[in-house]
Amino acid sequence: MKTPQFSIITPTFNRSSQLRRAIESILAQTHTDYELIVIDDGSTDDTQVMLNEFAGLERISIVKQSNQGASAARNNGIKQARGRYICFLDSDDVFTPDHLEKTASDISRQPDIQAFSSKLQFKRKSTNYIKPFKAYNNTQPLDEYLLCDRGSFLMVSLTVESEVARQCLFNTQISYGDDIEFVIKLWKKGCEFYSQTHIGAIIDDRSDDSRLSRSLQVRQIDSLLSELRPWISDKAYLGAQGWFLAKSYALDKRHQEAAKLYLSAIKHNCYSIKMSLIVAAQVFLPVPVYYWVSSVVGKLSKASLS
């Protein structure tokens, strides 16, 4: 059997209606040298019934496992992948039609690069925005790019050499930030990253800070930082504390602790002046107010450039 260029791994759990859109976005790709591996992580809805509609297609493999979480599902997909490169597509996101085609072109122009990351379009009720806000270059420490700057390497944006991915795998012991840890492990293994210029996926951003209890957010972020600590610099660690952990403290109404972490990060020069203002706004402003302010600032910036 011919080895495909790309193996696309899609973990899913009880998202049958959204999963269909994700699969159809793969079938609509202009570049067809791929396999799609759907890992059903113990769904109890009609996911398997829906997947049976695609079971006869040559490029689609369907794997069912007991419920173990998205990280274990991705690891299962990585181990089964036959492609030279691995892409990740969550079941509630969609690839743009030419994502694989443009990624294949970037690979041909950058044969020594092991990982590629596209831009992402986030759709909200009131506005759309593109991430990352700042492209990565390999001269900047990646941990500081992700944890002290406006960096982003979400899984849906990432394409990585299969052999490199198999050396890292996802940490199944954490439930928050497993994508950050995975990317930092790739970097620590010597993986070089290339920031692509095209939008590779569209994300329906329904993030809601009320979905998790505030205390659970604090514990999850604290657990992530404990796992990351051996891999990252002091600056990145303090920057993450002053931003992500401080934000979760503020949401939990622990404002003094949030302020202490933020000021410690400032004291250690973890952010640029502009970033220090952005982080302060995210930490201390109510979420709806922050989104309104960022939307207004974005519109003003566009107007000044027009």
C-alpha cells in the first residue's frame, strides 16, 4: 500500500454532528495524498452510526477505543499513522480546502524543516480574528514565544514529521495545555518550526471561561506548569505564572495572588512593554470587557492602515 504524504488524526468524543463537518473538510482537500484516521474515544452518542457512512472510503480509517481522553487518542493515531507527516484536526474544527496543498508546497521548499504551523481563523459571534498574532522564527526560544509573547501553536495548525512525533507523544496525565507541552518537547528534541502564511483551519471559538470551575482552572494550569518546568527557562516559567496562572487566580477572585504573580513576571522582564499591557488587560479586566476592548483596538488598527 502506498505511503501517503499526510496522516490526519482526528480524535472525537460525542461530537457526531460536528465531526461530519470536519471529515467533509478533509474530503474537500485539493491535495489528496493523505489518510484520515478518526479515533473514536469511547463515544456514547450516534458517532459510530455516522462514521459508518464513511467506512467504505479508501483513505479513511476508523479506530474505536475506550474513553481515555484526547491525548491518548492522538497518541493512538500517531502510532498507527503511515504518512510521512502528521496533521491534527479536532472534530469540531475544519481545514480550509487548500491547506494540505499549501503545506505540501511549503514542505517542498523547506525540506529540512520538521514542523509547520499554519495560521488559524477564529470565529466568534461578534468578530473574527487570526492567530497567531505574531509569527515564530527559530531564533527566538520557543518556550518564551508561547508563554511570554503572542505565540500560538494549536494542534490544528501543526504538521510534523511522523518520526519526530513518535519520539514525543502527548502527556496523558494532564488535561489542560497538552498541546503546549507537546510542541515544547518537539522543540527540545531539536525540531525546527516554520510559520506558514496561509489560513489552514477555521475554529468556531465558543470558549467560555465559566465552563470550568475557577478552582479547577487553577489546578489544571498549576499542573501544566509543573510538567513544563523541567523543559522551560525561568523567564518562560515566570511569564506563564504571571499570565495564565494569574488570569485563573483573577477569575477565581484571588486578585492579590494574581497581582503578585503578574508583578513578579514584570520584575523579571518576562514581557515587552506592549505585552505587559496586553497581559494586564487579560488578567485584570472582566472577560467581556477585554473582548470588547480588543475588538475596538483591532478595528482602530485596521482603520489606521486603510
